[in-house]
Amino acid sequence: MRWTTPVIGAVFSVWMVTSLALAVDYMTDHCGEVLPVSGGGVLVSQPEPRYPGGLDCQLTLSADSGKYIHIKVHSLSIDCDGDSLSVYRGGSVALFELLGSPICGTSSQSAFTTEEGGYFSSTNKMTLHFVTDSGSTSEDSGFKIAYAAYDTGPCSSSDFQCSNSRCVSAELTCDMHDHCGDDSDETSCINGSTANLSTGKIVGIIVGAIIVVIFLATGLAYFICFRRRDNNQISKSPAVVYSTRQYRGQQV
């Protein structure tokens, strides 16, 4: 029981850090679905280290009416021998335009083409199509994509105005992902500090830090109290005193 409070504090601190991070979804968990896009998030191909074979997975990203969607490929490792990721404008592979060429290769190669700054939709929907022939044999295969809803302005008080005049949620700034398409939501940060964090993120970090400190201080106080109680119990234990005659009698 004496370690319960510090453990709860540690768990809570982890929860606070993860709650401030972008939501992460796995494409293979949402095949055939429509994923709502309110602000932004991260899409990873699969939760396992290697993507499986025989995939024919479609996922549509859908923002609010009047908004558009921007995606940026941050990491890529897809075998070009029958495996690829395709990006389409709109909510259907059959009816809407393929953007660029199907994507394959690795992040260090030029095996895929994108529009400048990523892919941009012409409506409030964008569809991804991940096809695999045979499963990958290499670790950390697949892809990682950052996506965001945006509009062309005027920006509201809860938005961040990009240098290219697009408006994205202020919650997406300084998270190490390019949501604007020109990286202006990240370049205004100072070494990844809170210089351009939104008010909500800053308040969340401060409140989380205060709560964690309270938990740790309470745990330390409990520990000290338990140690003192144990020491008092030891000091109050009756001492057994033998007379010389009793001691010799016990030895006999």
C-alpha cells in the first residue's frame, strides 16, 4: 500500500503526456471505414512491426463541410514489388482522382511523388488505398502519415495561420509534424519549446505537472510516515532482561 500513491502518480504523468500528443490510428484497423478529422492526427499503416500480405485496404478521411485535408508522409518503407499506397481526392477510389503515382520505396528514396508540401484534397474528403502482394520481411515496414483539416481563411481565434495562408487548428503547432504544408506551424517553435504552443496545451502541461508533483509529494510523505511508525514500534517493543541466575538456568 505504501507504494500505491507514487505508482498512481507515475501512471497519471504518462497519461498526461500521451493525452497531449496527437491521436494515432492504424489503417489496418479501419479498412473500409470513414475516419472523422476534426483537427489532425497520425495514421500508421499497421500496429505490428511488419505489414501483412494480401491487403486491399481503403480508408477515407473526412473533415467538416467547407474544410480540406492535407496529409504528409513522414516515414515510408513499402516494397515496390506489388505493394503500394495510393492517395485519392474525394471519398472513393473508383470515382475520384489519383494524386500522383502509387507510393512505394523508402523515405530515403525518390520512389514516390507528392505535391509540394504533401497531398491536398479538393473537397472535405481524401481516400487512402493500401495494397500488398506479399508480407514485408523487414522490421518497421509500412508508413506513417500526419493529416490535418484546414481551410483557406479567414482564420478564427482557435486557428493557426500558416505562412501559405491556410488555417489549421492551433493545437497542431509545435508537435514535430508539418500540418501546413510549408512547415510554418513548426518553424516558429524555438527548439521544440512551448514558445508557440496553444493555450490549451500550455495549461494542460502546467496542470499535469502540478498534479504529478502533488502525487509524488504525497507518496513521499506516506513513506516517511510509515518509516517513522515502524521505528516507533521497534523502539516501544518490551526488552527482555534476564538475571544472571535466569540466564544460567536457561543454558542448563
